Amino acid sequence: MESALDDCGRTRRRLILFGSIFFTLAFGKDADARLGGRGRGLSSGARPQGPVLSQQELEWCVQNERLIDRGQAALDARDRQMTEMSARIEMAGAELDQRASRLDRRSQTEVNRYNGGLRAHQQSIASFNEEVRLRNVQMDTLNFQVSDYNARCSGKNYYESDLRAVMSRLGN
């Protein structure tokens, strides 16, 4: 019975480590690659260096910048939830370690109760790993949106009057 218990303990630690590694990798990505502004605003009559965005292109840029901002806010909220989830998993793991050190391995009832707690903890880790996977999908989507935005909008010229017209149409 003791070796089975020890195997479960090692499995739990491996799962926590696995989850922690993915959590770290997921949070290591950064969607803030977007440049600070939409581009270079030109006054009427100014001579642009390079192409100038049309109102339609500028509208796409404004709408997608808003979409990216909402996506980043959602990602930040998920990050906060995952940080809390990770802390709860770590605390539960420490509690399991404490219980294991005091466990009467001769009592089948105690061992069964401990193993039930261990299974619940492993399920929490599996749920966390699924959240990591979903967060990575969300991050990949946001990174694609940022890359597309940067390619179409960042550093491009536009007329300030066009921006005012676009913002007026969009309700700002």
C-alpha cells in the first residue's frame, strides 16, 4: 500500500510541475507587440512619405484596434483567474503533503480518504492544464490579430480629417 501511495504523490508532483511549466510558457508570450499608435496623422495639404490609408482602411484599423484591446482585456482577466487557480492548486498540494506525512498507512479508511483527495487534486490540475490550453489558443488568436493590425496599420500615413470622419461614423 505504501508504494502505491508514494507513486500517487510523485504523479501529483509531476502534474503540478507539468501545469506550472505550461502556465509559465503561456504567460511568457506577449501580445503587446503592437506599436503605440495607428500611424502618422497628416494635416490637410501635407506631403506624405509613402502610401496613405483610405477611410475604409483607417476604419478597419480603428475597429481592429478596439477588438485587440477587448481581446487583451479578456486575456488579462483569464490570467488573473489562472493565477488564483494556480495558487489554490499549490495550497491544496501542500495540504496533501501534510496529510501524507501524518497518514496512518495501516488504515484502509485513511488511505482511501487520502487517495480521494489526491484524485480531486489531480482533477484540479487537469482542469488547470485545460485552461492553459485555452489561454494559449486565445493568445495565438490575439497575436494573429496584432500581427495583422501591425502589417496593415502601424506606421502608416492617414489624414487626420479622415480619422475624425471615421471616429464620427463609429460613434467616437
